[in-house]
Amino acid sequence: MKTILNTENAPKAIGPYSQGIDIGNLMFLSGQIPICPAEGKIVATDIEGQTKQSLENIRAILESCGCTMDNVIKTTVYLKDIGDFVKMNDIYKGFFKEGSYPARSAIQVAALPQNALVEIEVIAFKELNTKL
């Protein structure tokens, strides 16, 4: 069964999409740009702050369905400037346990919504209750 993920602790979708979809044991989260949920806009102006906010938004969506960042199995990071890769990486690694990082792609793009510097999307695994 498909369940729409929605939490007030992450930014509302700014278009015709959901924050995420839970389908069985997989969750597909929409790309998160660094919108601060309390402000409703991008507050951070540097790549470090924007990466942190994007990942905090992801964490909030995962927590809304009983998961953590440990459940993330794949990320895609979209960067406005690939030159920000090292700075993004320094923040990114702090959200995951060392040695247990998810698979990842990082791509430079021409532009991101609201002129963000980064957007991050994830696929996460959710343990199913298999007790009979």
C-alpha cells in the first residue's frame, strides 16, 4: 500500500508532489532544498548551512514515519556548483554513521528551485513487521 509522507517539521511541497512516498519497505523522499520550515524560505546563504538544512528536512520526514538516517540506502545530491563538493561532503558525512554511508551520486546542475545551492533526495529502507 502506498502512503503519502507529510510532516509539518519539514517544508511543504512547493509544487504538485509529496514530501515522500512510503511503499512497503521502501521510502522515496522528494528532493529537499534548504527551506527552513519555521521561516518558509531559504535562510542559509552558504553551502554548509544549506546542506545541513536539506539534511535536517530529510531527517524530519524520515522521523515522521519512525525511521532515522540509518535507514537511508541511496542519496542523490544536486549541486549548483560542483566546486562546493568538499564543503557539502564535510557536513553530509556528519549525518551518517562512519563506515555505514549510503550509496550516493553527486551532480552539478544548471539551477535549483529558489536559487538553492543544493538539493538532496533519498531512498530509504523500512523494516517490515514480519511477525505472524
